[in-house]
Amino acid sequence: MRRLYLQIYAAFVLIVVVFALLAAAAWHMFGTDQAQPRGALAGAGAILSKWLPAAERPADEQQAALQQLAEWFGVDAALRRSDGGWIAAAGAFMPSAHEAAPPESHWAEGRRRPGPAMTIRLDDGRSLALHWARPRWPKRLLGALMVMAAAIAIGAYPIARRITRRLERLQGQVDALAQGELSARVEVQGKDEIATLARSFNHAAAQIEKLIGAQRATLASASHELRSPLARIRMGLELIQDGARPELKQRLQKDIAELDELVGELLLASRLDAIERIEQKESIDLLGLLAEEAARVGAQVSGTPLQIRGDARMLRRLLRNLMENARRYGGGAEIDAWLEALPSGGAKVFVADRGPGIAEAERERVFEPFYRLAGSSESGQGVGLGLALVRQIARHHGGEARCLPRAGGGTCFEVTLNA
């Protein structure tokens, strides 16, 4: 956005510069418009032929006369012979030594220096070249233009800054909305296009908040409603006699466990969506928590004791999901978990297995809700929400979750926690 502000400000300054250049060009082209009365030039030639010393007079006498003429009229002057060679000169103007004398008197624009010039043919064949330097810009006019340019440049700055400051505020609220702050709104100022854009953003944000709220409410309600039929199925299983169709009872128990896991993870996902940050934090022994969850699956744990502030229930679910994931897809191989401290005061948790590993193209997709690797859905392993919850919990604790390949084969999940 700062670049837009500079572009607007540069546009104002460029207008000032173009104006100054056009004014200079107009002064240069039209400041000294001269007519060309040929009769006057011929008369001037006749007078000067009688006034100037004759051609045979000494050069210093002709030089003195030419100097006097230059001072009277405020011009640069040069006196030449008919073959073009110069006899005397006064001032800064000097014609070419090899330039032939013109056949008649005439006006012309100066070749070497800007400004009007005239050549007067004398009766004895000599010619007198006169040149008026281009009039300088009047000091008052130049000063006025400089003051005006400075005033426009200074006045353009707050205008450009005001426009871009409003856009910056709008951009800040757009970023906040993108980060999940659904209540983000921008203050509407004025009645111009930026104000219209702000109103459109507020309306869109309100609609998004309303839709997301309805979705969360529906998901939470559906999850709660699933609890009742699960309880009834569980009660029915208890009433089945121990010897009556044990395979059916076992299958029903497996289905109930899967549904119960799904409901629990849906409820937690809804809760995480509904909150922007964890308000109540407690000090947690992360290594102890990791060791408790590792014991459930027989994983090996290493690392130094580390205290971290966060939600103990959420962090327990994060570690449990990682351990269960390694148990399910690790092919029965040993699971390793370790803990590292971060310089910032946070922690980094690693859970690794020696399973078949995950292809690079799928390492990011495994964190998508309900995404499962090929073959896992048919085998009934998991519901596809475990790793999605791991990333959600990590982000609510100021961190991130990543899936990495493990040296020597297998998969390693890395979770950073900065809370």
C-alpha cells in the first residue's frame, strides 16, 4: 500500500514538473516574438554604413566603434568582410570565420546561442551580425513558480496520505478476516468510492460471519444429537446375552467406538472453530504429558522436562492423536517421541514411526479434515479428523504442525508450540 501512496504523491509532483517545463517552453518560444521589417533593416544598413569607419580604416578603430554600438544596444556584435572573415567583435557572440556574408539583411534565430539575431548588409559589402541573448526568466516569476511548486508538493502529501491511510485500514481488516477474526469491520468515512468499498466489505464480512456461525451451530447440534442414539445402541448391546451372536456384538462395539470418536472430534473441531484464542492457560509439564500418552501405545520418549502454558485437555488430545496415528499407520514398528525446547520459550514435539511413510504430495493433505490415505478408509482406520485437530490445536497455541519424512524410512510429525 505504501507504493500506491508514493505513486499518488509522485503523480502530483510530476504535474508540477510538467507545468514548469511547459511554462519554460512557452517563454522560450513566444517570449521575444520579433517581426521582420525588411525596410527597417535596409535603412539600418544605410545608417550604419555611414556611422561605422570605412573598410580601409585600421582594425582597432573599427573595433572601438563596434564596441560602442554593442554597449548602446546591449547586443553581441561581429563585423565581417564580404568573404566571411571577421574584422572586429564585441560581446560573447562570434560568427564562424568561414561563413560567407549573406546577400541581404535578414532576421534569424541564433545558431550557437538561443535568442533573436539579425544580419545587416552594409553598402561596402561588409556585414554586421547582431545577437540579443534570450531574456532571462524574471527573478520574481521564477521565485513564484518555485513557491507554487513547493506549495503543491507539500499540499499533495496529506491528500495522498489520507487516501492510502484509509486503504491501509481496510487492508488490515481484510487480513484480520482472512486470519479467522470474523468480527472484523472497517470504519466507513466519507461518501466516495473508498467508503463504498468499506461498506461492501462490512456487508460481506457480516454475511460470512452469519454463515460460519450457522455452520458451527449446525455441526455442534448434530454432534450432540448423535450422542443419544449412541447411548441407546450401547445400552442395547449390554442387554444382548453374552453367547448370542458374539461376532455381531463385536462389530457393533467397533462401530460404536468409531462413531464415538467421530462425535468427540467433531465437538472439539466445533469448539476450536468457535474460539479465536485460548483465554485460560495453565502451566503444563509437557514431557510428563507426552510420557503418559506414549505409554498408551508403547512409544519411546526422550527429552528434557519443559513447562509450557496452554490448555491441558487440548494438548493431551494433540499428543494422543499423534500417537494413535503412528500406531495405526506405523506397521507395528517402534514409535519414538521426543521433545526439544525453543529459544523463544516454546517447545517442539516430534512423533516418528517406521511405517511405509507418506508421499510428498500428500504430506500437506493429511491435515485436511476427513482426508485419509488410500486404503485406510477401507480398513476402518480412523475418521480423518485426527491430524486436522492436531494442526488446529497447534495453531491455537501459536505454533504449527508439519509432516516430514524420517531418515531411514517412516514418517515424522513435527509440532511447534509457542504459547
